[in-house]
Amino acid sequence: MGFKSEMIKARDEFIALVKAELLGPGSEVSVPDAEHELITTVPEKRYSIGILFPKENKMQADGNDVDRAVPEDEKKDAEEAEMVAFDDSDYVGKDMTVKEKDKKAADEDDDDSDSEDNLDEEVSLAAQNMPSSFGITFLVRGNTDRVRISLKYATYRDAHMEDCRIPFTPANAEEWTVPEEFDGYVRYDKEEKTLRLINGINRKTVRQLKERDLLDTDEDQLIDNLYKLADQLQSGYVREPRKLNNYEIVFGDGDYANETCIANHDLVEITALRRKMENGTTALTIMAVNAKTGRPQSSNCIFQPELRVNSEDNAFSFEKYSGVLNFDLLDEEEQSLELQYRNKHVYGTGLGTAVNWKIDENGKGFIRNDFFPEFEVPSMDFALPGDCGVSDLTLSMKYLSDLNDTEKNVKIRNLESLVNAYSAWIDDLVARSHALESRFAKAADRNLKGCREACERMRNGIRILEKDDMAWDAFQLANRAMFMQRVQLAIQREYPASYPDKKDLSKALNDIDYGTADETFSKDRYAWRPFQLAFMLLDVASVTDDDSADRSLVDLIWFPTGGGKTEAYLGLTAMTIFYRRFRHPAQGGGTTVIMRYTLRLLAAQQFTRASTLICACEFIRKDCESKKSRYRRYALGTTPITIGLWIGGEHTPNTDDGAKKNLEKLHKATSYNLEYAKDTYNKFQVLKCPWCGTRMTPERDRDKKIRGAFGYKMHGGNHFALYCTRQACPFGNGLPVQVVDEELYNEPPTLLFGTVDKFAMLPWENRIGNFFAFNSENRAPELIIQDELHLISGPLGTMVGLYESAVDALCCRKGNVTKIVASTATIRRAVEQCAALYDRDVSQFPHPALDAEDSFFAREKKIDYEKENFGRKYVGLMPSGKTKAMMEIRSMAAMLQKAKDMDVSDEVKDKLWTLTAYYNSLKDLGKAATMVDDDVKDFMKRMCYRLKSNAEVRKIGTADELTSRVSTTQLNQTLDKLEKNKYSTENMIKHLPPYPCNVLLATNMISVGIDVARLNVMLLVGQPKLTSEYIQASSRVGREFPGVAFTMYDGGKSRDRSHYEQFRPYHESFYRHVEPTGATPFSAPARKRALHAVLIAYIRLSVGELSGENDAIKFRRENCKKAIEDIGGYMIKRCIDVNRRINPYMEDDSADLKREMEDILEKWDDLATDAEKIFCYGRKFMVNNPDAPGERLMKVFGTFRADPAFETMTSMRNVDVMVPGSIIEWKEDEENGGQEY
């Protein structure tokens, strides 16, 4: 059995254990089996889901009301067995008057034709936090006058003496007998291997026996087992399975049936409704209801119910449900989705429960409810079919690079084979499309036309590579750089977290020959995924031809999570850098590519990967410049190829002075305060060499001695620089990496890496113009990459869209059109969003075709465990009679403890060890941190007592966090811990650190960019607000190994309940359910917030004499006519174009825009004219306000000082309107007996 097969088995066992704990049965060791279990807690308290309570009970709304049951090991001693008193703190009973009872009885006997009103009450009972009913709704075709159903469920009764027994296997089982002092209470059943209770006993008696010290040793834990038997007698409940097979519901002439008196099943009522549909089908709703009323107790609750309807028992077949009433009313994107998901059928929906089915194409099979729904979303296969004619060489990075001497025309033919295979696949789809339903014809034609256009662009790219030697050399060098990057990452995996004094890594670096490196480090394939190489070919024209129409397109990489989008645009980045240096040697310096991200964690993660690539590019350049070049020479210039991180002063230093002060603090750190110093002062982000992986920060070893050194220095005393602390590394004298803003402005990096927030500084900082080559002969950036485009939506998207106007206008000033590439795995309305953000057409790649599960470059794998083809499992949890907090505690406790209890290898256990708990807000996460330290640990103790002993309780320590409220250093340390600290039974027993992470608390910060193979278990607390967030967050687990994501729904939220009831249909096609995103950059509120910032930024950076901080005073409209006309005309045109692209019928705002721009410029002119001595842009007054009004053009957003400056954002997140207010405090005037304030 392979390791992944072990993991599949372990994951499914883990899910079953959690199910037994939360839904039951099986939460306690029972004889003879779990179906007839004996539990020692009130069952409605023991189990958390799948319970039907008596009618007319309501749970208190207080979400913080945690049900603290009495721990089993702390039960109150009693002389006689006592029943555990029912804790009714969560419940509110409702007393019924005689009239109400009579009315209810009359309602039950009512056969009124308006029967839907009668069903409404039963449905509402299913939507309560203490549900009394559940049901399923489905469509059928055939005779429904008589409907046969099956229902199985369980009830619990009090345990009797003869029920009390426990599995018991003494060391010498054949000869062992009960000690004389105990044989009056228990006997040992050798055949059943159980210890049976034969006389009454309680915990006090057991304790007295223990205190008499009657046993020499208790190796067999007889005393512990006596305690458990005492608990079974004192507070035990026995499960009694119940079955109602082939029960017949008779509709007769009506459409409503209410079965209230079912023989031998007095707890159950069955309610059914049918409705004839226009297309000849019938909608059936069948509800199971708890017939009892009163306060909940074990005898009047229904547990683990399952309602099933089988076509074999009935005279009908099941019909699939379609939610589309009129296909022609759908827009083009919606029609395309209907086409792609036409084979994903929905056969029913739940009411207070999820629903599952197994139905063939003829409508034969069964449908049932499911309180613990599971669905396995298949993983994607990113390889090509073996018979498509594309060889492995075609995808080899080394083969396509100049490290391989194969003739160019042979390599070109290999590239053509990839395009030919794609073309043949499209031809096949065209032939298949003729068999589609006629309503899908137009959508199919549109999709296949898009595929054809992408195919032709790829062919054109190959033609350019064939004819243009510079393009071919750039393509080959990009492949070499990507190959070298992968080799270096393989080296880092081979020598993880290495200290600079480790000689084995130094030897590997000295001996490396990239011509044979793939043989030396052979664990990596060093190959492109087909779509990555295809994307590079698609965009060859975009990066080599300024006049190409493709240059103005937004190319959107739309590919599933984990598919390799990052590597696709990194390859294009390398090719762009090299080609620019070949084609424009005199203008090729400065910033070539800008990569933008929305989240700090995502930027930090991807920055490390991009840095390794840039190191490879610089290695190539330096080798070309060397007198003894080891590889082919090229004219790449003398300017270093560099990367810079531009993310904000909170996370990286803004100035060299700030960096110097932080560095001095770090160098003064001792062994005692090293960790504190690093957490407080290390804002340099880079913790290890991106090339060789050597640590760039010192650590304390086990002897508490400092090992290693900081890889940061002040070059020449005034300029911050990073270097590898290993002298054998090619970058031991300096890394081509920079993180200090001041250095970035002075020496613009080749690849500028930042968050979108930072671009809010455009009007505040004139040196940003250096990134756009304003003070040099260099060209403007060639390429802008926006990762995770779906996050640039709503208020953030609106602000980004408006500032994007300034970015685009600044890029255009140099004459070259900047190519834009975006990527995402989850987006809707991409055309409209790209229009709003970039005022450009968009081309999606890979283009959708006929089936969502096949885009040629990615195909849905068929789940086949024998072939180790697995997916990510999703499990739905809806609490019954438990508050949200209680359900969260129980779920976390079960998942943490069950992972420890499993009898699997350390390697398997490691993959299930870390529980990632995902929250929709920091508020909820903050509560969880307290729960982990208290309630979760408490419930784990109770669980262990039931099943084993207290010694088996898992030690979980304090939870780790990946949220915005922890420092960047802590984030990096947590990521490092997740990746490197693995579970070891030996280390746990011997208490040897480092320990693996137990609980990881996270918000949407981890939704993108985190790729840790150890993360395979997640609990999502509440359904995330957006499907895109749900997909992105849950895809952090199970990326390499079989994983599971539990979604704990909030029963008090109708949206969560709807997702639970539609669990299977939703997960079967959840990319289809991604909500549309949008942005309105030219809306009136957006213009009011940031239009002035766009104008100020453009004019300040375009007009040289206005660029300085104190030059705002020099502005006069008559002196800046050219810049004003340029930006004014540009903004008006962009506004008209954006509105036309989004909605041709949208009201034209261009007149208002023009007037507002005139007002802004007039105000600037007036302020500058009226200023006496000081009038600056406002950067110097960001912290301290000026002495008098009228001394600055801009003030920080949210500043309410009475001066006329423009309120201007310093972050794209400043989107909420702030309202000043005053507090009036009323006090009693005791002397006068009145009130005052």
C-alpha cells in the first residue's frame, strides 16, 4: 500500500471517528456494538447533531451560553445510583393551555384542502435550533398515490444492571479471575472478554475499595473499569435502534397526508405533501416529526434519524431538478455556466437536513437525508493524456533552455505539438457540440471560438520565436532561469533550514553544474505544466511587439487552486526581463515588471518564490559578464537584475535611517532577548537566502547559544543591503533583493513586488515616479501582474480602479503600452471587473469549453482509491440543540483528540495533526483562542475518560495564528513551524522540541498563497460570506495529500442553513456558485474620495518643477495646461469607456467628472496663490498637523482639523465613511433635584 493510500484510509477513519463523536452512535466503548451502545451522559447532551427534540422547545439566543456538562470524572458521589439531573439552561419550555391543546388536536384532524398551511408548521420545526422535524423534497415522474418510505432512528433508555459491561482484557486472560474483594460486584466473561456488573455499585464504593489498597498492583486498571461500570449504572443510557421499513403513505384523492398514529413508533409522525408540476412531474415533500411535547429527555428525543425513499419500492422514477425557468433570459456568462455544468444533476433538497442520493440516468435509485453530509470534490489532473502526441521533452524546462543543444527547429516542432494537440481537442469538441441540446448551441459556439482564438495566439507566439532571435533567446533564458530556480528549491528541500556553518550545503553549491543538476537532484521533474507553457506561448506577442493588439488585452489566468498560476506568470516575467534587455539595451534598466497583491501574507509568501527566480536571472547576467563564463554569453548589460518588496512602513522600513536603527537593535541582542529583538525589530522580511536557503537570522540552539548571523548590513554605512550568510553562496556578498523604500526609489528594482495598498501613496511620494522611469531614459514597465483578481472587488476594487487610472496614465507617458496579466481561481463577471479596473478587454485562459471538468489543460480526475486518485472531502456540521460556541468547542475537541488516538504511523499522523480553524472575523477568532486554552481541553479530557484514561489526553498548548493582528516576523515563524516541525511519537513521549503546530487559527489571510503539505484538516466556523472565499480557504488543506474540510454551520443564519440543506449540489459544482464581483471607480462617492488624489499624483509626477514636497505652492493652472489637458482628457475618455463596457445604458457621468476636476484644480490654484510662506503636499504633516490652516494640499484621511486640505487616503483600505460625533453625558443634579449635562 502506497503512502497516499494509507492517507486515504486514515482520513476516512478520522472522519468516521468525528462522526461517531458528534452524531453517533459510537462515542463510547460499548458491547456488543455501537448500534446498541451504552453511554454515560444524557444522549441529547452527548450528541451535537441529528437530534429531533419534542415540539415547542426553544434554545436561548445567547450565543455565549456554553453548556457545561458535569465532567464524567468529577461526578457527584452518591450512596445510591442517581439519574443525572437534566440541565435545562439552554431550553425554554412552553406550557400549553387546554384550549391550545384542543386547537392543536383539531388541527391534526383537519383535512382542509389548503394543506400547505398544515405543512408550514412542520417545516418551521425543522428550522429551529432545537429542531423537531426534518424532511426532503424531490421530483418524481409516475404514480404517487401511494409512497413507500423507510425510516431508521434510535431512542435511548435507562441502563439496567444487565446492560453494564465493558471490554476487559487482563494481562493473563486465561488464568485471570476477579479478586475476592471485588467478585461481589463484577465477574469476568472470558468468552465475551468483558467485565460485567453483577451488583449495584457507585463511585463512592469504588473509591472506598481503592483506599483499602486491596490490590498489590493494578496493571489491568481494574479500579478505572469499576469507576466506568459505576457510571454506566448510575447515569447510563442504552441505544435502541428502530426501523420503519416500507411504510406506505396514502395520498388518495388529496395532496396532503399526515400519519400521526404509527404502530410501535409513537415518537414519530410522518407528514407528506405532493404538488403536480406543469411538465408532468410531481414534487414530493416528506417530513419526519417528533410527535412528543415537553422538556427534552432521553426518552422523548429521536437520534440519528435517516429517511429514505427508493424507486424500487414505488411506482415512480426520480427526476432531476433544473432551477432555470427561461434559458434565453440568462446573460452569456450564465448560459456558458449552464452549458458547462449540464451534467451535474440535482435530485432533491433537504429541510433541516442535507440530502444525498444514488440515482442512475433512468431515474432509478434512492434519495435520503444526511445529517453528516460528506462530499469529495475531485482533484484536477494537470497532465496531458498520454496519446495526445506531446512528449515529455516538450514540457522540460532544461530541454527548452540553452542548456540543451538540440537544434532550434526541432524544439519549435516540439512546441507546435502542444498547440496541435490543443487544436485537435477543439476539433473533437466541435464535432461533439452538434449533439448538444439546441439551447446550448450559441454558448458552445462562443466558448469554442474563444478556444480557437487562444490556439491561434499560441501559434503566432511560436512563429515569433521561430523568426525573432531575440525572442527565442529570451524564451530560452526564461526556461533556464525557471529550471535553475527549481534546482535551487530542490537544494533547499535537501538541506532545509541550514546554518551558514553547515559544510555539506557549501559543497553542494560549489559542485553544482546546471547542465547535470536535474540528475544530481532528481526528485523534481523540472517541467512545465502544459497550461504554464501554453500561457507563455500565448503571450509571446504581448511582450515582444509594442504594436500587437494582444498588448492591450488583460490576459486572465483562470485556473483551479493549486494549479500553478504563480509559475505561469513567473515564467512570463523572466522572458519579459530578458527580452527588454536584448531589444532595448539603452532603455532596458529600471522597473520592468510590477507584481501586485492584496494581502500582506500572500505578498510575503510569493515574494520568496519570485526572489529565487530573480536570483537565477541575476546569476545568468553575472555569468555573462564574467571573464570566465561557465555558460553561454548574452548581452544583458551591467545593471543588476533585482527585486524589491514595497509593502508599507509597518512591515518594512521606509528609510535607510529606520533600517539602520532596527539593525543596531538586532546586533545588540543577546541570547536572552534574541527572540524579542527579532520579533520587534526585524522588519526585513527575508529570513533565509532565497537562493540556497541558508538562515539569515541567528537562532538559539538547545544549549541556548546563538548560532548563525543576520544577513543584513548597511553598505557604506548608509545604504541597507541583504546578503547570504554563507560565503559559498554566489550571493554571499549581496543579494539582488531590497526591502527598504528609500533604496527602492533610488534604484528602482527590475521586479517591483508590492500590495495594492501602497499605490495609495502616489500623490504623497514623488519618488514613486522612478518606478515609471520619469527621471531616466528607461522605458515604462512592460508588464503588470495582478494576482488573486477576485479580491480586487467591492469598495477595494472601486478605489483600486480609480487609482489604476493614474497608474495607466503614468505608464502611457513613456509611449509603450503596459501589458496586464491577472490571475484567479474564483471569479464571476471578469469582463465587467477588468473593464472597471483597467478599461480593457479581457481574454480568459484557459478558455472554458463544453464541460467544466475539462479545459484540455486541466481535467477532473475520477476518484479511484486503488489508483490513489483522491479529492478533498467536505463535511457539513449543523448543531442540534447546541449553541454555536458549544458546537465549536465539541468539534475542535473531537478533531484534535481523534487525530491523536488513531493507530497510524507517525508520518500519517503528522498529516492530520494540525487543525486549521478558519473564522470569518477577528472577533470570532479572538473568542476561539480563549476556548482552545480552556473549554476545548476540558472536553478532550472527558472524551478520553470515556474511551481510555486521562493519561491519553492530547497536549495542545497555545494556538498559533495567521491573522493581520500578528507581526510579520511571527507570521514567518508560524509558516516556518508549519512546514518544518513534524509529529514524532518519540519526541512527544520524551518532551523533545520542536513540537508541531496543534491548532492554527486563521482568517481570510490564508485564503490565498499558503501551500503547506502538512495542512489536511480544517474547521470552517460558519459559511464564509463568499463562495470564492470558501473555495480559496478550504483549498489550503489537502493540496498534496487526502484532506478534509469540516464546515460548521450557524443554525441561526438562514444562509448557512440553506448551504447545509443544499450541501451536495453546492459542493458538486461550487465554482458555478461563485458570486459576481464588481467595482465602480467613477461613481460619485469614489470620485469624492479619491479623484483629487489621481489628479495630484499625475500632475506632481509629470511636471518636474512640482515634484518636491514643498513645490505644491508653485502650481498655477495656466502654467500646467499640457499636463492638465492630458490627464483631463484621459480621465473623461476612460470614464466614458468604462461605463460603456460595464453597461452601455449607464448614465454618462463625464460632465460631472469634468466639472469636479475643474473644481479640484481651481481649489489647488487658490490654495497655492493664497499661501504666504509654506504650502506643501502634506507628507511632512502626516504625523503632526501644521500650525495653521492652508499650509498643505492634502491631509490624511480621517483628519478633521479645520483646514481646507483634501482628505487623502494613505491606504486603499480607507473606504469607510468616518463620522465625527460628540458624547453627551447626563448627570443628576442632586442639589436642585433636576438634570444637567
